[in-house]
Amino acid sequence: MKIDWAALGSVFGVSLVVTVGLVALFTLGVTALSRREKAAAQGNSAALAVTSAYVCFAACAAAVAYGMYLIVAKA
């Protein structure tokens, strides 16, 4: 049995980058929700913060759904 170390390293690298990216995107969404709370406390409009939070969470959900699609399509 021979292990293709280059392919294994490539899979590891891509999964690491995607995981860090999803965590960062989710963190941006949570930060935007925090800004919404701060804007509401100050009496300002929070529309931009809410919109950006929804966009971040929708992108996270889309990435997870795409990953599931890739798993199911290859099975």
C-alpha cells in the first residue's frame, strides 16, 4: 500500500483553510450582531449591522450545504 502524501497534504491544507474561513465568517456575523445591540442601545439605526450579520450567516450556511452536497454527490 502506497500513500500519496502530496494528495493527503493538499486535502489537509484545503480543509484547514476552509475551516478557518468559516470560523472567521461566523465570528464576523456574531460581531455584527454585537454592533446591532450597541447601536440599539445608543438609539441609532442597526440596519447595516443586521444585514451584514445575515449575509455572514447565510454564507456560512451555504458553505456547509455545499460541503454536504459534495459528500452526498460523491457517495
